[in-house]
Amino acid sequence: MSEGLDRDLIMCSLRSSGIIYSTQFKKLHGRAFTSQSDDYMLPADDREHSRLDLQHNVLKFHLRSLYPYPRWVERLLRPDQERQPAVLDIGTGSGRWAVEMALQFPHIEVLGIDLVPPVLLDIDMIPYNCRFEVDDANLSMAHHKDCFDVVQVRCADQGINDYNGFLYEVAQTIRPHGILILCMGDGQFFTEDLVPFPVTEPGEEGNSSTTSVKRFTIVSLMAKCFLPPISRWLHSNPNYENIQLFDYYIPIGAWKQGLDETETWVAEALKIDMMHVFEAFKPLLLTSGFSAEQVDRAVKGATEELRDQTIHAMMRWRYCTAIRRDSPWHERLEVVEPLSRGHEKLIVDPSPPGTKSAAARSVGFSPRTGQSQASTSGQPSPRLDR
């Protein structure tokens, strides 16, 4: 296999160090959760950070880069500038992306923030130009005003109470013409034809252990199990321009025909990642009222289905980028009443009029060049591509 694309990397990403900081964690059904928030529904212990390391490698090798739009990002982070370029990683998790950005760009400053520090990083693994802080992204970010050229928020949507308001706060931190990079995984699984798997009851047609786990999760998380309408919110936010949205569908397991070597590795690694996600959701499901027998049976069955590839599923990953306007920051003036969970649950990020639904297509995008074949903005972005 190619350099860096072997099973040792998968297993290395799933190591366990046993490091724990008890003052920042609480125990729930045998797993450690952050004590700083009741909103984030996944564990925050070393097992979860090991899984996040694996997820990081899945996304990195799928993009073949640490970030989309490399030409734009690398121009923002070039060394010959009057002030030091800087990067912010919100919801840094295991801290792996922040560390690798600091290594790739040794002349920049990288800050990773999260509710808990990275539990798997020894001090000698952190580059001199990278640091981590315990911070809550739901609070004001005025202390980071105009500090960063690149801001990434990856898979942190479950921990954000008001994502629309959060996008206003994040805009404060981005320097003019800087880029915001959002990435999130869909709580739904899709068929090879990119149709969402049905959420069925036991005994109904199409029911499986995997769909049972997804049904339990949807009941427990409600709106947070679905992708928020990021594109719509960014288009209505006066702080941003050049909004681009791209969906990627990655097979969970190498069952799909025609995968190249890298795609095969990514698919197999995502399968292992999803098996660990099912385990990570156990405390949430038990707390939501499902019996231990129900949860254990569903998680065990779903794990076996993915491992044996008796179920062929795709996972949708959504990237959204936006450029910070060269204008004073606009705060959010109106406070919108939160939608009821029943309505939120039905929202799918809509494409603007005249474009195809993102859920109905697979977008062609070259992360090496930053050029796209389709975007929900309705036209290509010359500023990003030049």
C-alpha cells in the first residue's frame, strides 16, 4: 500500500493512553463526558479522542489535504506578510488537525479550543507554534477579534446551542478576506443511490440493527441529528461572502466497486470509525430511556452488519466555506425564537432556487486545485479559485 496508508495507521489511531483529567470529566454509563457542558452528547475521554484521531485521518486522506481550497488557504498563510498568520480550530477534539497545521506551516500560530484539552497529546508532541485552550464556543469570542486568517469548525455542531448566532460570533475572529471552513457529518446514512436509509421500526421492511441504532439516535438527539441549514444562515449573514457548499458521500466499508487504493483505505477506516461511534452513543441512548437490552442488541447487530458488510451504507460529509467581508463586523440584531424540535427535525439545508438539491447529487470537487463542478451558490467563486 502507499506510504501512510496501511492498517498500522488505523490501529495507531485507536490506541488508548489512559490519560484522564478527573476535574474536567464526569462519568456516565462507564464513559467520561465533559463536565463543562450538558449539550455535547458524545464522550470526551481518551477512547473518544482516539476515535477522533481516526476520523481526522479519514477526512484528511479523503480530501488528500488538511483543508479544502488549498490555494486560497495557502495564500492566506504565506510567510511573507507584515503580521504573523494565525489559525483557529474550534472544537479541536484530539487536537490532531491543529498539530498537523502547525507542522505544515511552522511560521504561523495555531490555537485549538474545546471544552476539554486533548487527552492523547504529550507536551513533546505539540509544536512550539501550537497551543490549546479550554474554552466554550457558545460564549462570546470578542477576545479573539480579528486574530485569525483561517478558522475551522469540524464536527462540533452538536455542542453549539445556537449555530446561527455562533456564525456571527465566529465572524469577529476572522480577519478581512480570511476563510471560515465548516465540516460536519450527517446523522443519516444513505444508500448507494444517495437515498436516505429509512428510519423503520423492528419488523418493518428495511429494518436492520443499523437502522435501529439510527432511529434510537434520532429520538435521543432530535434536531441535532440532522444537518443545520448552514448555507441559508451564511447567505443571510452580512459578515460573509463567497459561500460555497459541497457534499461528499463516503462508503462505510470497501463494498463499493471501483475504489482506488486511497478510497479503499478511507472507506475501511470510516467503517471502524462508525463502529466506535455506535459504542460512543450507548450512554446517550441509555440516558434517553432505551433499555440496556435494546441498546446492546442494536449496537452489537449494527457493528456486525458493518463489519460483515451485509449492509451497504454511505455517509454524507458536508463542507461549507465562507470568506470574511472587508467591512466592520455586524452583530446579530434580531434574536430568532428557536424552532420546535418537530420543525427543526424536518429542515434540510436547501439549495438556493434554481439549483439541484444537495441531497440528490454527488458533488465533484478537486481539493488539490480548489475548483468545483457544482456549488449551492449557483456560480463558481472566482476569488477562491484564482
